[in-house]
Amino acid sequence: MQCVYCKKDIRDQERKYFSRQAGMKGLYHWDCFVSACRQANKVGAQEIETIAVSAGLYDNFNSYDVVDE
């Protein structure tokens, strides 16, 4: 068996994880899976920030009118 992240063999005694997450499916060393998740979360957060900046959400962050009911 081979780790999807580092491409090295996974030995029976090593801690492993099989991911079913979209875009991350496969067998990982546990530490490799943690690293892959951190990397994916970092990329996702950067994409969200880029979208927010390009949409002008940061420029007008506190300018929305609050309506009391």
C-alpha cells in the first residue's frame, strides 16, 4: 500500500488513515493526512479571502446598515 500524499509505502505497523473526503480520497500515513488537511484548509482560506477582497467585502465590512425590528 502506498500513501497518496508522500507516495511511500505504508507498513502494517504504521498508523494509517483512509480518507473518503472529496478531493482527498485514498490511503495516507496519519501524519501525511494531517499535513494534507492543513494544506487544503490553507488553500481554501486563501481562496475565500481572495473572493471576499475581489467582491469588495473587506472594503465595506462595517458599512452595512443594521435594521432593528
